[in-house]
Amino acid sequence: MVVFPVLKLGTLTLRTLAKPIANRLKKDAGLHPKFRQFILNIAQAHHRFSTTMQRRVYGRSTEIEIRPLDEERAIQSASDILGEVFLFSVAGLAVIYEVQRNSRAEARKEELRKQEQEASKKKDEAFATEVENLKLRLEKLERRSFLDTFKFWNAKEKQAL
């Protein structure tokens, strides 16, 4: 089946092409003022969350105030997050597409199997009807043969008299 390797190659190509796009997004993320503020907020929230989780894992107090990242590190962090989210989204969409494609193929196979079963049932019914007809014909022939034999013996008796 040639489609399978070609499709896999296509998804791999898509992921490979997504990496430069993600890098471009990382590079241009901080240029637009509103978007820059948006990603700064995301980066600071991510920093607070990850620092709190790390402190909990190491058994340290989480009641302390977490200092915000400086603007440059926050933009770099947000750019990295944005690039990873983009790559993850592309990979996720590729997986969803692959699953849907496989389920459609399975549905087609199931439909074909049902059609084959239906055709087999019809063929079996036709054979059963044919067998029944042949049995009836055989019975008629046997009766006729018996009657012909009886007539033959009856005719011989009449000739003998």
C-alpha cells in the first residue's frame, strides 16, 4: 500500500516545515506592542506557575513572593512557549487527521464486509431455493417413474392375457 508511506512522509514534512515557522514566530513575537504585552503576561504567568511547582516538588515554601522575569527573558520565554505551542498544535492536528483517516478507512472496510455478508446471505438463500426446487422436481420424477413402472407392468399383464 503506497498511500501509507506517502502520508507518513507528508506529516513528517509538515512537522519539519513547522519548525522554521515556529522560529519565525519566536523571532517576531516581541515586535508588535499589543502582542508583546500579551506574551509578556503569558511568560510571567508561566514563570510564576513553574516556580511554584518547582518549590512544591522540592518541599520549599510557596508563600514567598516570586520576582517577575525581566522583560527580555520574559519575551524569550514567551517566544519559546509560543514556538512549542505552534509545533504541538501542528503535531496534534497531524495526529487528529491520521486518526480520522484511519477511522474512515475502517468504516469503509466494515461497510464492504457488511455488503459481502449480505451478498453471501442472498446467495445462500438462492441456493436454498434452488435446492428446494430440485427436491420438488426429483419427487415429481420419482412419482412419474413409479407410475410409469406401474403402467409398464400393468401393460405387460394385459398383453399376457
